[in-house]
Amino acid sequence: MSRFLRRTSFCVLLLLTTSVTIFAQFEQPCDNCFVGQVTYDPPIPADGIYPPNTEVTVSLFVDNFQSVSVDWIHGVFIVQLGSGFDSTSIQYPDFVNSCSGAGFWYYEENPWVSCFSGLTLQGGMVFEGNQGIDCGGVPNDSDPGNNWGDGGNICADRIFEWIITTVDEPITDCTEANYGIYIETTADRKSGSWAGGGGGQNQFVQTVCEPQIEVGSLVLIPNGQDGLEVAVEILEGNECQLTYNWTINNNGEIINSTASTVPYIPGAAYQVCIGNDVCFERCFSQGIPFGDLDPGFYVSPNDTLCYGEEFALIATGGDFIYYINPAGDTLAGNDNLLFLTADETHNGVWTAAIFKEGEFVGDYQLQIWVALEIAYTITTVPETPIAGQPVTVTISGAGITDASWANNELGLNFEGLSFTYTFPDSNSLLQFSVSITGQYGCRIVEPYELSFEEPSFNFELNAAKGRTICEGDNLVFNVSGDSIGDSYILFAPSGEEFLSSDGNFVIGANVLDDYNGIWTVEVYGNGVLLGSDIVEIIQLDVPDTDIIITGLDSNGFATAGEVITLIPDPAVSNANYIWIVEGQAFFEEEVDYTFFEVGSYPVLLLSRFSSGCMAVTDTVIKVIPGEVAQVNPGTITTPQSTARLNSPEWQITPNPSDGRFLIRLPDLDVVKFQTLLLTVYDQSGRLVARRRVNEPSQQIDLSDLPAGVYTLSGVLLNPSAGPAETPPTMVSRIIIRN
């Protein structure tokens, strides 16, 4: 890339880190015998340059001294300062107590001679055990118990400090600003006596990185069919490892990157800082050339676009471009950039015909894929969410592959195209941020509001009873409404509780014999009380009833051929009887009966009172033979003979019928025969119904019988006739089609 750019002088200098570890080496092998840390206060600024005349405290923290009873350190001193410090400005610290307290360390500015080793040592921090008495007035370095050594690590955690002032001339980014120091320690070796040995030393030297980098401008680098990348051209550099800090302003959106190259975004402003974690940074921004690049055709940000996304077609190596879209339409211009908003018409192959200075350079093509527009529908089941009830929320639409839902207020997060949620509070509005993923991973974020209405319910009795109930009846409750809960508690007036999971309750007389009072229901959803309702129940008393029977003999039996009468007690205006004959039940309204067959006849009295309540009483009537012979349909049998009876004709119309027909007795002697007892038999001969005909013409209703052929037997009765008088009998058939 150097052929594109001019050379520019650019230097990058060292930044000192705020803490450096140093070690010592001694004549006798020892791993990390002397370990210390050098720190600066204040730390070196981020740009690597102290202001002029800044006082900096350089501290040596002695973390550890490991010896094997043979070495000790006599002195610690600075040999050299970096060029960023004024070497004449060094300030020495106060005395530092020794480890044992028998002496102290102090700073010796001039060179000095060890009285044991005979070595001439430069000025620095020197140990003087007895203020020079034992060494003829020179610094006393004779007591290893107060030096670092002779027992190992007895003087750990010592701190030596120097205050140094930076130079008073401003430093620019192209001037060396070395804040390094050179620290040296001296040590003697004890070997059975106080004879001195060779000196060991530790040093910390700061090296300087001066890369002398030469850079050009920002350049575009083709990246296949995915667009272009922006880079900084480095014309020349050395061993420094460069770092990059990009700041891209894309219409107010700030994008940061530490990569060496970044994607090209049309219209964005680029700034890059080049440096190293120990080097100064240089920041600059420059224009991006197009015409000087090799011919090419690119799309930015890439060739797979989301619907509605801004993108640019970029043609390089020319000054006049014909852009031809997939439909064959041509757009011409002298701009190397064509800005568009992606839609379905941009799918397909684009062509760029590139010209430079009037000469045709060539045709270049690329493929663009545009995702479907994310059009979505959100539905809820139920359509109107109810507090306390689960609601399922589903999002759908062409190309939609995933969604996530977030409500930061409650910390709700759901993943997927559908989720189910139960919210306990009514009249509440949940606001979601919905991230919707469509084709090619395209994503939009939309707001969505989910509201929950208060549940609507009511507490009612079954419709047949209303709120008034008869004694002995079952009490039936039902909780109904637009939305009901999942658990219910019913409280009786007595305080007794009943539980239900579906809102239905059946309370029988065997459970409670007193229903009077206020009943309360509480409706719950997911353990949360949704509401309550009350209803007052009035229980009506039902009198005890009995059946009074007249016409029985002294033993309480009915005699065949004799009339008995059933009278309800207490008297009611609406009473019915159910007879059980041969296992069949027959519903009758008559109160007068004549039996012609011996046997036992169970009967139930249904007494309906004006309150609407009903009482049921049952008894059994036993019929014994009488003086009148047994009568069969169509014949009468006596001990002497069997003969066909002469009887008046009857007329039955219509026949067949639907069970409702008319009986006429035109020749009836109403004076002698006052009643016709009509008995109905099915084809198997079983008695299925009885009726009384008291008029010469009377409507009969047998519509409760199933379709079939039935035998009608009619016996004319004269209640005032004596037992010797045989009642005439008539027989016919009726066809019922229901």
C-alpha cells in the first residue's frame, strides 16, 4: 500500500508502567534473593508525559530478601535517572530504622568504603550500625543483623523513597521523555568470618522504545463481496507492537473498535489512534480515496441486507459510473457512492459499468440479498386477557424465526414465538420490548402492551329453584361469568366451608338441614383472591303429608270390584298419584279407583303446595277377592257361565292417532251407568294406563305411551248398583303413532 501514500514522520515513545518488579543476583546461587517493587506517585499520565517541574516520589518497596546466612546488603542507591527527570533535584528521605533497632539507614551522597570488604561504593542508602565508631568514623556496614541478611528475610517490608522533579522544559510527542531509573544494591559474602567477598548487585533499567513509525492516510481495502474495510497504511515501523483505537461516528452513533481494520460505513467519520501500552498514541483522521483504488464494485455494509436498511454501492477505480439494478434500470453519476434503502426490488445481481476519464474500464457485478420485511401479528388467547387467568401470547409473520420479550419493570423475560403468563392484578398494563428476528437474522425491536381486565363473574343458583328452596331439596350453586378462577370456597350461613375446583356446588339435605341465610363464595386464581359474591337463600318448610283411603274394609284391604278413594292429607289442590303395576309406573290424577284383580298396588302421592314445594308420600293398597267374579277384557267370568256381554257401542276417533283421541258413548244410559273405567294393555298383556270417562264424549290423552298397538278395555260402572248386577264391558284396539 505504500505506493499510494506519502511518507510522514511519526515517533512513538515509551510509557513507564506504574509498578516494576526487580530482583537481585548474588555470588552464591539463590532464587529471587532480593525482590522489590518500584512505584511512581503520581503515576505517569495516560499520554506518557508529566507536566514540567512535577515532583514525583519514587519508592522502592522491599518485599522479600531470601538468603542462606551468607549474604547481606550494605547499600541501596540510585545510579542513573532517565532524561525526563532533573538529576540535580533528587531529595533524600529521612533516616530509616534498621530491622533490629540498633542502627539506621541513611543516604550517603558521596562514595564510601566498606570497612569489611574494602569495596568503594557509590552514594546511596547506607547502613550505619554504630554511627561509624567501629569503622573509624566511616559508615558502619559491619553488623549483618541490621543489614538484609544473616538469617534471611529479617528486613522485609522496608521502604526507601526519593523525591525527584521532572525537567522544566515541555516535552512533545517527538521528544524522548524517559522516566527510568537505575537502582543498584551492594552485598558482601560472609564465609566463616567477617572477611568480605565480592559484591552482588540488582539493577532496574528502563529501556526506551522509539519506533519512528511512518504512516500514510486512511485507505479502503476490498473484502471480497462483503464490502470494504478501512485501514491505516504503515509505511515503516520497528519492533513496537502497535495497538489501534478507532472511533467511528455514524450519524451520531459512536462505534469503537480495537481491530487493525474496521468495516467501511458510507458517510461515517473515522478517527484512529495508533500506539502501544508503553508508547504514546497518535490520533488522526483523513479522507478516503476512491479513484486511485483498483477498479472494483462493492456493497456496504455487506451483501445480505435487512429490509429498510441503509446501504451503499461503491465503485472504485473510475470517475463516472453506470449502476444497473436487477430489473435492468440504469442509474448514472459521477459519484463513486450510491446510497439506497433496501427493499424487495434490490434483490438480485447489480452491475457497475466503470469509466475513467472518458474511457471504459469494465463491467463489475455483485449479488445482493434483501430479507423480507418483518411484518408481524400478535395474538392473545383469550383475546381479552383476564387477571388471574393464563394468557398465551403468540407472534407470527412471514419469515419470523424468533422473538424475545422483556419487561424491565418486573424483570420479565420470555424467549420464543409464544409464551404463557398469568398476571394477578386487574386493570394493569404491561409494556414489553419485543425483539423480533426475521430472515437472515434481521431484527427489529417494537413496543407491545398487554393489559389484563378484571374478571367478570357472578354467583347464582340453578335456574329451576331461584333463591328460594324447599326443605329436603339439594341446594345447587354455580359460579359463572366471562372468566372464572381455578378454585372456589363456599361459606354457608353456619360458617361451614365447601371447596370446588370448577365453581359448581351441590349441597344435599344429608349435609345441611338448614339453608336459610347469606351464602358467600370466594373466587381464586393462582392462589390470588379475584373477588367474592353473596346470595341469600330462603328455605321453605314442607308439611308432612299422608294418604287417607276410604272404601277399605275393617282390615284395611280393598275389595275387588269396590270403589276406593284416595284423599291427600293435608288437602291440596294439586295432587297426583303414581301407581306401580307389574314394575311399571303409571301417572294418574284420579282419586277414585275400582280394582278387579287381586294383588298389592304401591302408590305414591305427589302433593304440590302453593309455595311451589312438593311432598311425596307412599303406601301400598292390597286388593282381596270380592263377591263379583274376576273380569277379563271382553268377557266376564262367573262360577256358572262365561258369556259375551251386551253393551252399548263406543266410538274411538281417530284411529290410528298420536295418543290423543276421542271416546263417544252414544247409547250410554247416563242414569244407570255414570262412569266408564278405561284400562289400557300393551301387546304383551301388561296394564300400562287407566282413565275414567265421565261424559258421553270425552278426550283421552295417552301421548306418553310409545308407538304401538294397544288394547282398550272399558267397564261401565254403576256405583249405586248392587253387587249382583254385572257391569257391561267393551273391548277395542287403538293404534298409537308417536
